[in-house]
Amino acid sequence: MTVVSVSMPEELLARIDAFAQEHGYTGRSEVIREASRNLLGEFEDKRLEDRELMAVVTVVFDYETTSVEERMMHLRHEYEGLVASNFHSHVGNHYCMEIFVLEGELEDISTFVGKIRATKDTLSVDYSVMPVDDFSPFTEIE
């Protein structure tokens, strides 16, 4: 197996180590391998391919890291055909929350979420995806 060196904050490493111990993993490498497989497999759901989708992406960051807010603005404009709506709010004393509502195909949503996740200094990125065609506006009554 190949050995890979990864840089991360000490507090994240401590959380990974604690998680590994609490959940019976053999060590941090096993946790990181599983997390990597899960991350890579997230958008490989065949049920979502070739369908019109909607997604909600929530990003939390410290309000003093203006580079994150600036990056969110650039992504909003870069993906204006995908971003149906965007909401910015202040949460607590030190945080901002950015919410994106997306409408499009899996590949575009996946790319957008990937760029959000790759943004340095984000504290949390969460999202949900669902097919638009799962909603039937009217049920026929006979």
C-alpha cells in the first residue's frame, strides 16, 4: 500500500484519532481511507444520472475570512446558470452561512460542491440532492 503524507490542523487529527478509537478502527489511516471512498462515491449514484436535479448547499465560515466570502461570490457568478438562488446570513457572533439552491445535472452539481469543499477555511459544507422529476404537481382523480 502506498504511504501518503497529508497536512491537516492538529484539532482535526485529534478528532480523527478519537473517532477511530471510539468506533473500533485500527487507526487514522483506516478512517481516512473510508472517508475518501465515501467522498468519491457520493456522486456516483446511478439513480441521479441523466436527471434534472435540485440541490441545497450550505457553507459555514468565520466572517473574518473574507477570502471565503469572496470565493463564494465568484462561484455564484461562475455558475449563474446552475445557481437558482443564494442566501447569505450571519450566524452567532463570528460566523457566516451561505446557502445555494442549485438546479441542474449531477456532473455540474458535483463540480460546484467540489469547488466549495476545496475552498480554504470553510468550516462546514453540507448538501442534499434530489431529482426534480420525483415531484408530481398533480395527481389525477378519476
